[in-house]
Amino acid sequence: MSEIDYRGLEFHHDGWGRLVATMPDGTVHSDVEPVRCFPWTSPQEAIALMGADGHELANIPALTALSPEARTILERDLSQREFVPKIARITKSSGPWPPCVWNVITDRGETVVKIDSEDDVRKIGQRGALVADSDGVRFLIPDTTQLDPTSLRHLRRLL
């Protein structure tokens, strides 16, 4: 892949609401999907643009490399693509070790999280945690120090 002038990237949505990317060389790609690359602790960096065929069109090193207009469109698309509720409390656990089921309160309401193994709960940064349930939904705990004692007790068993 040749070097790209990221300020020259342009985005818009077609009549079906799909993201369209116009590359600096004028090449137009329809049905583009922006994907955040890792690490999760740097959400403003390393954004891949995936074509309709699943191949990477570009890898943007940081959202700040884009024009303000392109950045706004891309950030909106990324936020719609990513459904990551934030856990505020763990109200109940079916058991101390996986497999177990947690009843949780998130920023999107109450739900049930099914945890299959200890690997489904990971530290993120110094204070955060990421929980992946058996249905593939990821839940974020931005700051574990803000949890109540009961929630923290359930979480610490798996961290």
C-alpha cells in the first residue's frame, strides 16, 4: 500500500446509508466499514477502512490525521458500529467461577451477561475491564474503582 495523504480522504453516505470513501487519488469505494484496531486503550488511533470485499483499503494512524469533516463522519459511523454497553453494577452472579451468569445494570439498562471462561474478563488499562459474554456482546467497565463492593467482589474473582 502506498503512502496516503489522509487529509485528502473524503466520506459521505449514499442513498442506502452506506459509507462511501473517496481516496486522495480519486478512487471511490462504496460500502466501506471503519474498524477500530487494537489497543482498546487508544480508540482515536489505528482505524482500518475495510472494503465491501473485506480487504483493507487504508489504515488511518490517528483520527487527527483526517480533515475535520471526514473525522466527524467517521466518528459517527464508528460509534454506530460499536455497541459496547458500560457496566455500572453487577447485581447478582449465579456462581463464583465460570461458567456463570451475571445480572448487571448498564448505561443501556439491565441485562444478563453469560460468562463461559475466565478469559472472557480482561483488564483494560490500569483501572478498566472488558467483559465478553457468550453471545459475543462486549461490555466495558471503564473504572473498576467506581464499582460498589458487591460488584467489585464478583469482578475480582475473574481478573
